[in-house]
Amino acid sequence: MSEQLKKNYFNKCNNKSWWVIFGILCAATFLTRFYKVLEPDHVCWDETHFGKMASWYINRTFFFDVHPPLGKMLIALSGKLSGYDGKFPFEKPGDKYNGTRYEGMRIFCTTLGALIIPLTFLSLWEMTQSLNATFIGTVLLLCDVGFLTLNRYILLDPILLFFMSCAIYGAFKVRSLTDSGQPPFSSCMILWQLFLGWSLACTMSVKFVGLFFVLFVGLRTLADLWNILGDISQPVTLTLKHLVGRSITLILWPIVLYVFFFWIHLTVLSKSGNGDGFYSSGFQARLEGNSLHNASAPRIVAYGALITLKNHRTGGGYLHSHHHLYPAGVGARQQQITTYTHKDDNNRWVIKPYDREQVEGVVVVRSGDLVRLTHAATGRNLHSHRERAPLSAKFMQVTGYGEDGIGDANDVWKIVITAGKDGDEIQTVRSKLMFIHYLQSCALTTTGKQLPKWGYEQQEVACNPNLRDKNALWNVEDNLYDELPKVSFEAYASGFLERFFESHAVMFQGNSGLKPKEGEVTSQPWQWPINYRGQFFSGSGHRIYLLGNPVVWWTNLIFLVIFFIIYIINAIREKRAEAFGKQVEGGAEKSLLNAAGWTFVGWTLHYVPFWAMGRVLYFHHYFPALVFSSMLTGILTEYLLISIKSFFNPELGKTVYHCVMGTIISTTVYSFYLFSPLAYGMSGPLAHEPNSTMSGLKWLESWEF
């Protein structure tokens, strides 16, 4: 950045109009975000999940969730500091709070959601140094009723979007300092890079979609380093210094923070909860109140022991059966065998020799033995045969068969320790086991597929002819047998790093396996940019409906297309100019187009990956991309207005410029006024019913308010 440009930059920062506009936008943000913030006074949409998780943090009860912990910990902290005692059940949307101190958590989330607006203003200014582009882009986000709605409740979204906005500001502040020639290890550069690294760590620690922004910052950093390397007036060592500085502040520092947040999470949640079953036996041994915590069991397994078998698959459950048969048309109509992630008496099995019911004395089970597993509660044996598994075509069905432990030859399994040898003792927790069917030569496994309602949505168990199945590994967890000495489970407990990595494996598995619940409103990525369908946050007499402001969203969509066209035209023009040996002029327009290009990259990274995801998706997943598309519209509007203005004489050009600006701002603000009831609450008939005050706003049939 030249000295003259730096001078212009600081002059603009000290300009009274800059501060007046910034102040007006901050005041408008405060008014729109906190108006009726405590209404409705009942649980809205996913407040049922994140309020419940805040309660578990306050009560130090362990739980399973598919997201990293920071957002939930901050919600819990805000609740604790504002007097919430962690006792409200958050059972379902619509439940009245009835005196529960929920206000602190909702106001905390709303505050972070509100701060996104001034951060967007600062980011746009950092990118463009154009007050008009900054103002338009910020107003679009300010006046989007969907963005307003999403940021006013006890949810992870306002926290995620806040940290992402901090990261956007930090990324472009670092770029400005780099362009101005700031040394790589100056205090100013290091502080802003540390701020950016902190923002990245926090964004990733709220939701894994924060990884999209990590990629954005990676691309932005590579661009900075490439520009530094291309400056032949500077030594190559300068690029290396910048690389070292950014490796520390933007890679190492965020990783340390990210791990630290998980350390807090695993330290605070020290008590057993209903999510324990997703985790390994060693993980559970660390949780107070868990059957494995401070417990003891025989070190080895003997015939006649009452055991539970835990699957080693990530998030795998316990081998389970119950008094229900497979339905007609699903293999043999015999007793169901599943895996279940919660502890239950139906997870217990008696291990017996294959050829008799009892043994005399203590006989240890060894690798290579032929055994039967009898379900303790029902007396049926674990059984397999040449019938197709319920969901997996190439696998064989596994059932419960027989009466009081008496069955047939298809109940016989060979127990094998992986990486062991025949004759090795079967040890509690430590031995990784496979159960090979003696007649069918297939391995007992869990496929990870969820059974329909007839199987109580538990996971399918089958017998796989491929004996290399990685999901066919099990370990003995509970081992009840009075004739053998017991050892403490403390010896099996996992350390922090083991629990850290296991937590991630379980979260990734849970994320990829998310399926819609019955009656749940889901959506597809193609629907999001066109604002095809919204979602009810509250469906009582005080209705809240998450839907984007159509004026903002459809304008953003048009400008995404316009940017693509302009970018192609400019690329062709620059290429032709280069061929004729002409110098392409820079200036404000090129700077604006460059900034627009980066917002387009941000939008692409936060939208396109969802097309490849197999998990269930929701409308609110688009809102990080919305931030970038609104910024793009603001920047591109200014770019187009400057270009149009050049076709007229100065006086007429100025008039046209201000008329268009006035039209854009007034239309956006008026559309916010029209659609604001969707965010603040509607009552009376629905839009498609007679005498509804909202009927004129139902522009698409797919809108349900």
C-alpha cells in the first residue's frame, strides 16, 4: 500500500460520516436484535437441544453430540452466570419456561448475533475502503429477517456466525497490514494474526463447518505469500519469515486452543450420562457414576460368566436382543439381534461351551474355543443361518434361537483374539475379539445401518462372509463371575489424548449418519439460495418463521450471476490487453472486483460442499454463505454504480448514482418492515387462510407462514 493510499485510508477512518454511518448501523442493530428478544417465553426449535446441553454442562453430566463443544459451553456459562440452575428439562418446543432463568442464555446468543453486523461493516471497509460498498453490504445483512431470526435464540448459529465474522475481519486486517509492508514479526502483525488464529479455533470449536473458513484463510494466506514473493524489491527471506510467523499463529496456535477447549469439555463433563454407550469401555471408565468407574471385574473371562459385548466400530453399541421377532418377510421369523448404544439388561449374555450347559470349576475362555452365547433375559442363543440380513444383501441374518439355551448347530461360534494366537486367555476390555460362525464361516458384525421402527431404530447386526470386516471387532465390557478375583477398571481407563481422538471419531460418525426424524422439515442445497422454503421456530399462537427477506436473497442470487459474468468479461479484456502489450489500469474498480472475488470464494466454500454431503441438511446451513453473498452484493453494487456513473457527465452521473443508492436502501429497509412479523411473531390465521394479515406476503406457495 502506497503512502498516499495509507493517508487516504486514515483520512477516511477519521471522517465524521464514517463514524455517523457506523453509529447508525450499530444503533439499528441493537434495536432490531433486542426488540422482543424474550418473546416467546417458551422453548423454540433447537433450543430444546442446546438448552438441554447447557443443563448437562451445569450438572457436569456427559452427553453425546455431533458438534464440538465450545458453543454449548459458552451457552452453559452464560446460563450459570445469569442464575440458571440447570434443572429445566427442555423436553420439546413449546414448553413454557415458567420462571426458569433462560433470559441470560438467550440474550448472550442474541448479543453475539448482533455483533455480526458491525463486524461485517468493519470487514467490508477493510476489504474495499469504500463507504458506500460497506454500507450497502451491511444493510443487506441487517435487514434480512431470516438472519435476524436465527440470531435471537439459544442456538449454536449466532455463536458460529460471530466467530466466523471475527475471522473474516481478522483475515482482511492481516491482508491490509501485509500490503502496507508491516514486518512479519512486528507487534501489530503478530497481535492481529493471533486474533485471527483465535477466531479460527473458536469457529472450528463450535461447528465443523468452521473448517470451510479455515480453508478460506489458507487460500487468503497463500495469496499474501505469493504477492510477497512476487515483490522483487524484497528478499526471499521476507517470504520465509511471513511463512514461519503464520505457521505459528494460524496453525499451531489454533490447534493448541482447539485441544484446550476439548480438555475443558472432557474435564467438566465428569459424570456418566445417557450418551456413554457411544464411547469405548476405557472412555466410560473415566465417568463418575458409570458402571465401569471405580468398578472391578475379573481380568479374564470364564465359562458361565455374565458378560456384555461392545462393538469397536466408532460409536458402536452393545450386542443386544429383546422379546421381539423379525417381521414377516425379513428372513427367519426369529428373535431380533441388534446393537444398542445405551446400557440395558438386554445387553447381557452368558458365555457357555458349545457342547454343554455348564462346566465344573473355573474354566477360562481362550482364543480358538467354540462357544455359545445365550441371551440372559430371554434364554435364546446367538444364531446365524443362510438367510439374508434385514438391510445388507450380502450378509447373513443373525437371530436369537432356541429355548432356555437349547438350540442347534447354528448357535456355535469360534471366538478369536485379533493379533493373538489360539490358547490365549480372553481378557476383559483389552482383548479385541471376533466371533466366527462355525458352520457358515462368517463374522459377527454391526453394519451401522439403522433398522426401521420394527427394530426400534437400533443398528443392524449381521454375519459377514468377509472375515476382514473392521466392524466385526468386539470386547468384553461387563464381566460378572464371582469365582475369579477382580481388578480395578482404573487400569483400563483412557488418557486425555485417547479420549480426544475418540471423541472426534464418534462425532464424525454421528455427523455422517444423521438422518431426518419423522415429520422433520429438511431441505436440499438447491432450495437455499432461492429462499424456497422456511422453517417454523415456534408454532403456537406466537408464530416465528425462519425465512430470508426475499428482496435481499433474490438480489444476492442475481448478483452472484452478475459477478460471474463480469469476472469472465474482465478476464477476457485483460488477456486481450496483455496480447496487445497494453497496461491494464488498476484503481478503485479493480480493487472492488478483487474484494468481490474473495467474497465469491467465501460463498462457494460455504455452500458448494453441502451438495456432496450424505447427511440430513437444513435451511439454516446456508446462513454462513449468506454473509459472503450479502458482502458480494454490496461490493458489486458500488462497482457497477461507478462504472455506470462514468457514462454520464459528472453532474448527471452523481444524480443517477444517488438515486440508485437511495432506491436500493429504501427498498431493502421497507422489505424488512414488511417481513419483520416473521421474526418478531405472527398471530391470527395463516397466510393461506381467509382474513390473514400475512396473505399479501406469501409470494411463493412453498412458504408456510
